[in-house]
Amino acid sequence: MPLVHAVQQVDGFGHQLALIDSPEILSIAAIDNVWKRVAKAVVSGKLGFAAKVNAHDPEDNTHVICVYTEDFTNEEHVRKVEESLRKEGVKGRMTDKPDIYTTLGIYRDNPWRLRPTVYSSHH
């Protein structure tokens, strides 16, 4: 099966199963100020519909923040969330991995060679 067709099928499964939300994922070393700004922006409706921060990763000395968008197939909305995060002072690499990819076990180095993220940016 061609790669493009496989990705379209995964995206279609996401819509069928109502798993079309996705987090913008970013790794941050200095978490307190960034998390405070991100959380306020989510609550005020300027960012996605939810956000979470993971525990500190001592190996990388970072935290991971996920800001959830409602529909990863709506590229315009995903880009607006990314722009809003940049306005909040977020720098570095950000990726967007749809929840359907996680549900289906599509991670880095998967046997299908599908890329587990659908968007990425670096600033």
C-alpha cells in the first residue's frame, strides 16, 4: 500500500472513531513561566481546548507540554495554535502527533514507516 494511501486511511480512521484531536508537543527546560502563560492562554480560549505538562525528564532536563487542538486535519487551526504558542514565547521544535496515531501504535521507527507526527516547526 502506498504511504500516502496509508496516511489517508489512518486519518479516515481518526474521523470515524472521533479521534481527531492532537497535541502540539514541545520540550521546555525552564517550565514555570512558559507553563503559566500556556495555561492562561488555554483557559482564556486563545489556544487549543486543553493542555498538560509532563513530569521532568532528568535525562533531557526538560518537561513536555502538550496543547490539544480539536482537529489535526484542519491545518489552518493547527498553525494558528502554533503561532499563538510562539507569541507566548515558546521557542524550539514543536510537533503535532494526532491521538489516532498513538491509539494505533504508530510511533517512531514503526514497521509501516509512517511518520508519527503530521506537522512540525522550529523557531
